[in-house]
Amino acid sequence: MSRTDDAAVPTAEARALLESMVSIPSPSGEERAAAEHLVGWLREHGREAWLDEVGNVRAPGEDGVLLSSHVDTVPGDLPVRVVDGELHGRGSVDATGPLCAMAVAAVETGASFAGVVGEETDSRGARHLVSERDAPAAVVDGEPGGWDALTLGYRGFLAGTASARTGSAHTSRPEPNAVQHLLDWWTDVEATYDDGDGPVFETVTAKPVAVEGGLDDDGTAVTAEMEVQFRLPPDVDAATVRTAVADDRVDVDWSSPVSPTLQSARTDLARAFRAAVRSVGGDPRHLRKTGTSDVNLYADSWDCPALTYGPGDSALDHAPDERLDLSGYDRAVDVLVRACEEVVAA
């Protein structure tokens, strides 16, 4: 697998792909137009490509490396424009920039490529991918971290809906109602997982993300519900958290957890990316992120080296001023090409 003059994608064309993709709204559940555009671009550049059953962009190739990033973005109607060398627009950083850089690198090298759907919600695209295809020799997940950085760790994820119910009573009575039970339970959860001064990556983070409740329509009961999320460090599993927060006052309907991942920096894959970053003039950095991404699913399902890579400042993920430095995007394409060539040659 190597770059050829016939497969080379000019910088202006690579940037045009990025701008066109950012210009197509693709919030989770509405990715089809952007996915079809990407399929068309890949076919125009000689790659076999199609949409699979769940809407993933599939372009199989040299399976020494699978390059995969997500097509979907969070909602947000942001003007798409280039200002001072930066492309502004929803998804420019998370993760249309990494997605397009990988698509270009896949065309130039012949590497396998997948653009998956639903990463911002339920990761249905990545879940389908790991259930449907064999493990590649190595996998690189596309998420922003900076063109000179490789991400080796992500925390896991556990979500649930906690609920409480009590009979209706006059609000003058001292007995706690369902709303109080739920709020008291969450106060105890926060006390259990007080982050203190430790590194965030190594702690459990507990967050309420939605809450509602009150007197039922028929006036016979008070109910309350809270959607909650937990981020899990590598040494804490979902079962431990579920046990720690169990309480007779509330019932919790738990979703399927996503395991944390922490990859070695000594794999051939990681070495290839460090060498590629240096060859483009950078000083490679290793990152551990406090969120969760599709690489967690890949690492849990496939017995192969994995890491995350992509241009962009992750502090601008989901931000109202989301924007991507285009020179960093150009360098990321070069890093991806060089790293893919090195991994297969190793």
C-alpha cells in the first residue's frame, strides 16, 4: 500500500471535499445526504463504495489499516465560511475534519475506510460495523486531537433513567415525595463520586442530563425521572457503578455500557503515527480523553491495535464557534498517508 501519482489528491481538492461535507447538515439520524455525497466522492476517485444497512459509508480496501470516523454531528446551524485560514461550520472539528482527512488518505493509499453513523447518540454505526465485519490488522478512529497528537485512552460510558414514585399527598405534609427521593438519591451519587483533585481521566464523572416530574395527570401519584450518565476510568466497570448507586428509593433502567479503553504507546501503529508526525515537522503528543468514542467499541470487539487521530482542537467540539485550521487539516492528511504506509510495510 503506497501513494501513487494517479491516486494523489491535490490539497485544494481535499479542502473542497471538507467544505462541501461541512455544508451538508448531518445531525445524528439525518446523515444520509452527507453519506451519499461522500460515497460519490470516493467512487469518483476510483474506490468501491456504498451505504450499508444502517447508513454507514463502506469502502473496503487494504485491511492492514481501517480508517473510520463518524458522519454525524450534533445539531447546530452554523454559517459555513473560511476566515483567516479556518473553516467555520458545524462538524468542521467533530468530526467531519477527521472524516474527510481519512477519506483522502484512504484514496491515496488504498486503506480500508468506513464513515459511520450515530456516534453522537447510540453509536449504531460502529456497533453494526463490529458485528458485521472481521477485525482489521489495525484500526484508527477519527476524532479531533490535533494533527500532531494521537489519543490512546477514552473513558467508558454508562447511562440510565432513574425513576421514583410516591402516592399523592398535600404538600404541607413532611413525608418526602418522589421528587425529593430522586434529588436526595442524586445528592448521594455525587457524594460517592466526588472527583476531588485527582486527574479527571482516572475518576468517575456523574452527570444528570435531564429531569422531569410532578403530580400525575390523574392526581393519585407523584413521579419523577432523571436521565443520568457516568464516565468510567479504565479501572472501574459498569457493574461496580450500578452496585454503588443502587438505592431502594429509586429504580434505574440501565442502557448497555461502553467499556473504557487505554491502548499501549508501544504498538507498531502508535510508532508509525509518531514517526509520521515527526516527518511532517511536528513533536508528537499522547492524549487521554475524558469522553467516549467509537474506538471504545472497536477496542472492545477487535483484538488489534487501535488509536484515535484527527485534526482540530477538541475544545471546539460542539461549540457555537466550531472551526478547523485548514493547514492542520492538510498536515493530518499527510500524517495519515505516511502512517498507513508505514503500518502495512512493518
